[in-house]
Amino acid sequence: MNTPDIGIAIVAPGGCAPDEAVLARGIARLRQQGATVHNYYDPAHKFQRFGGTDAGRLAQLNAAAIDPGVQVVLALRGSYGISRILPGIDFQAMADSGKLFVGYSDFTAFHMGLFAKTGRASFAGPMVCDDFIREEPEQFTLDQLWSCLAGPTHTVTGVAQGNPHVEVNGTLWGGNLAMIVHLLGTPYFPRIDGGILFLEDVSEHPYRVERMLLQLLHAGVIERQQAIVLGDFSGYRLGPLENGYDFDAMLAYARERLPVPVLTGLEFGHIRRRVTLPFGGQARLTSNDAGFTLQMGDYPSLAR
């Protein structure tokens, strides 16, 4: 899908590019799709594992937010780093800029803070590394991004056996489970009642996923939601002492213990094929034994 006349800013509020040689490929791919690229990430200024010093990464965000030629701010990558700069982010200025902010993984902290401080929606979607730098990109993932940003509505479906029957409406929010739990008790954790919570994580053993879900439960977060939709949880290795405790066992326990329906089958997480979701948009979730449909709207988009 071409994106004519769209200005896209690249910022690195978290990690630096792991391979500078292929970064140019990602920029070229964005330009091939018709976008005008404003690159605020300078590899010469990377600091340790980060895309710049704390001050430098804040400066990237601020510059992208005030750039009149930019409509979409796309994170370079996740990794780690936004936690260090949360107190310095002027979230009201980010919201007032009207830009559409996109990223996932560590960028979940930005989504959380932006919505908690301003109520402004943003987008859990692909990043430059590694979605745009692949020799053969996952076209589904890129199409999902442009479709969602184009708005004013967006629909995704999921296929999974054993999902409960659900028909609810609510605010869509979520992202990386570890980052969400990390923000509990902070000013960057939004209070969302009647929400639809989507979650993913990578390299987290099922018992750690369970522990984080229980932390959200004990903190009173889950009981205020209408449903939880699980994305991808892969990259872990089971040990010899599990004695039958695997992800399916954890899921069965969660469904028994948590006071809201728990669904699976969302194509979201640290995987090649990934949907884009408006964090803070309004959604309608309907599901049955075979899968679900998530219809989203009422979020800022390129259409308005």
C-alpha cells in the first residue's frame, strides 16, 4: 500500500539499531511506499545500548512532535530505554502535536503514559527494526499498519480453539505484559474501566506470565476489564521439573482464576506477522469457540 504525502519521523526512544547497514533499507522501503522520511536517529550519537543519551532520545521525540511535515512518528525499535525518560516526556505536548505514534514492546510504556496523562490514543504496531529492514518484509504486518492508520475503523480477526463466547464493548489497551506490570503504581498507568486488554510477551516462561497476570489481578486491574485477549508468548524454554506445567496449563489456570474471559489467537507480539491495534480506541469484541472478531474505531487516524 502506498502512503503518498505522509511524513514519517523515525525516532529511537529505546534501543539503537543493531545493524546500521540495513537501516538504510528500512528508510528506502518507507520512501518506496510514498512516504517522506524525517530521520531523527543518528547512529553516531548512540549511547551504550540506547539510541542516544537520555537527553538525546527525548530531543528526538520533541523534534518529531513539532515537525510540521510529520504525521506519523515511528519508533526505531524497542529493546529498553523509555522507562529512563518517562519523567522527561511532555505527554501533553505529544498529544497536542496531533501525531500518530507507533511502536510496540518497550514502546508500550509510551502508550501507557500518553493515555494516562492525556487520554490520547496511539498505535501498537510495527517498528523500523526489524519490520521495515527485512530483505523480504511481512506484507501482512505492513498492510495492517497502513490500514489501521488510514482509519477511521479497523478490524482484525483471530482463530483459536476453546475461546469463550464473548460480546463486549470497551476501550482497547495493552501491549507488552512485562512493561505493563512494570508501570503498576506509577503515574503512567492509566485507570481503564470496562476495557479490553490485549497482552503479549517474549522469552517469558509460563510461570512468569502467570505471576504477572496475578499481579494485575491482585492490584485490582483485571476485575475492571471486560476481557483479556492474548497474543504471542513464545521464545521460552521449559525445564525438566515442569511436570506438566506448560503454557496450556497456565492458560487453564488463568481461565479458572481470573474474573474475566481470557481469549487466545491474537496475531500480535514479537512475531513477523502482526496486527496493528489502536491503544485507547474503542472496540467491540465478539468471539465463539473458533475465534474472534475485534472491530475498532473512535481513534485518531490519517482520515481525520
